[in-house]
Amino acid sequence: MRDFFDNNYAPGGYAWIYPTGESSAKVGVGVTKRDPQKYLDDFINSGNAKERFEGEKTEFITGALPIGGLRERLVFGNVLLAGDSAGMADPVTGAGINNAILAGEIAGRTIIDALEKDDTASLANYETKIRRMLGKPLGRSLEKRKKMDACCNNEVLQEHLPELWVTFYKYWE
């Protein structure tokens, strides 16, 4: 995989290339601006990439991710929020499947416990467990997201990338 951080192709996010075979790849952009198709086309048709991406585009998928961090409340009566509905996608990378799976497991165990005790009030334990598990890492990532959004051009973005992207040691300091 190769990530690209460039406000011209992926403002507020990044572009990527995942090889999927001898002559195929998944190419994408995660952006915080509207019109991802435009940014994807610009990325594919840019300098170095243009030469590598000859052939047909077979699929275009779009979607929105809630990257604002955990919601204020995760339990509403007998309803527990997990995954995207709970704001569990990482505000910087957009990754969230692992968090959703972990939250689903905790939700399931909490629900079983509440049913066995015949005590729906104990569902509130779910929120406590989730905040203990995900609150700090998602909070840190949300702070990094705000700093990333403040990077007004590529020069500033490149300068601050080591403190804003998870693969750098400085991110974790």
C-alpha cells in the first residue's frame, strides 16, 4: 500500500493505492471536502499516477464516515450504539471496523448480563466500558484531526505530518 498526503488530491485526508493483482489496484481518496469523484479523478490523472493507471475503472464507491469522535451518549434506554452510529471511526484514518467489532462484543455481553439480571439499567455499563476502552485513543485522534484540518497547504501538512499520522512515532508522544 502506498499513501499520499496532498491537499490537491485529498484535502483533509489521503489517497491510496492497494495492488489487487498483477494488473489491478484499488485506488481511493478520503477527503473532508465534497465531490470525492473529482479528487479521485485528479489523483488518477496526475503526473506519476497517470502513467500507472491505464485501463478501465470498474467500480466507484462513495460513503461518509462520522469522524467527529465518540458521541456524547452511547446508551438510550434499551438501545446501545456501536460502530459508526456511536462515532467510533478514527477521526484521522477513518478506520473503525476493529472498534465496531469490539463494541459489538461488549454490547452483546452487556445485553446478556442485563437480561440475566432482568435489569435494563445495567445497560449503562456499556458506555462506561466503551469510554474506558476507546475514549482516550479516539480523543487523541480527534485532536490530531483538528490540527490536520488547520494545515492550509501542502507545505504545512508535510511539516506537521509526523505528529498527525499514526505511523509516525511523534503521533504517539
